[in-house]
Amino acid sequence: MPVRTTVVGSIRIISSTLGSIIQAGDSLVVSPRSKVLAVQRQVAEYYGDEGSFDRFRIFRQNIPEPVLDESVSFSATNENPYIEVGAVHIIGISAASVLQFGSNKLVDAESRTKHIRQLLEGERPI
């Protein structure tokens, strides 16, 4: 990869959570991850043994990768060795997202969420 310089005037981010990446500049590989297990109960109880990702199929399943069955040829000429960004304002990024000023060779992002709501029998959510 050719060497370039990233110049960012200002970045204002209110919130960045759950495996997010903020990067100014080039990289080879970016691999953000996020696993979330959220249990919401009408009656707050914790049993002590319920936080295992392995108990839920969504966290055990393999994520299928796309089949790359064609060759791609790409050529670029960067006449300016600078990546210049003025001002960026972001309210929030979350769940294995990437904010990057620059280039990379590979992005391998994963986010899995299991949200469980346990209500008393006969009760309906409002």
C-alpha cells in the first residue's frame, strides 16, 4: 500500500460503543467484534449461570462467507499523498462498526445480539 498522510480537521463523536473502531489513517485489517446477550425481566432476578454465549445457537453458528469466484483487477493513482477531511459530526456508532479515514485491505466485522424478554404469565408489554 502506498504511504499516505491523513489530515482530519475535527471529529466530534458523542458515543462509540460495542466493539466500534475509529481510525484516522490506513490499515491492513480491521476486525471489530461485538457479542451482546440482553435479558429483560419483569421481575428482576439473576440466576448466576445464564450469561454463557454457548447456550444460544446464534452465537455458535458459523457466519457464511461470500464465495469469491471472479478475479478483480484494480489500479489507482493518488495524485495527492494526503487524505484531507474537514469536520465530521457523529451522534453514535455501535455494534462492530468502523469509522475510518483512509483505506484498508480487509474488513472482517461481526455483531451478534440475543435479546430476551421474560414477562409474567398473562402479562403483555406496554
